[in-house]
Amino acid sequence: MASSKDYLEFILEQLSDLDEITYRAMMGEYILYYRGKIIGGIYDDRLLVKPVKSAVAFMPDATFELPYEGAKEMLLVDDVDNRDFLAKLFNAMYDELPLPKKKR
């Protein structure tokens, strides 16, 4: 099941307090970038983030879910209605996220 454009727009609005949030459509889903780094994505109308240590510490009760068949598990963000929480989560995660790979 693909994610809806409406859900993407809702999440982008919730993240509008942060600078440099971008996305890229990928096979009916959306990869989310924060200041140039992949932070997570929207899969089946769920916000999932990379399970870096800071995200796990920030959401100790979060469940691990597969974004799609064959992928690595990611953390489900349940509290998408809380803009302040999302901003703090993304800021906490940023330094742990890897830099994008250079294209050849």
C-alpha cells in the first residue's frame, strides 16, 4: 500500500518549525531528509525513523517496524500530532545520522 500525499503534507506541516526538511518520492513512499541527511520516511502512512541510539533513548517504548519487505527495521513514531516532540526528536538524531553517500 502506498502512502498518501495528504499524510505526507500533514507530516511536513508538523515538521515546518525545522529548517531544511525535504523529501523524495520512492516507489509510492517518501524518504525524509533533515539538513541533507536521511532521517526516515513515510511508509504505508506511518512515520518511521532510523533506529539510532538517540531516537531509541528519546522513544524508549517505540516499536520496531519494517518499512517494506526485506528492509531493516525502523522506529515507529506514534506522537506525530506533537510538533515540539517531532522537532526535538529530529534535532536529537541529527548528529548520529550518516552523511549522504557521494554519487559517482
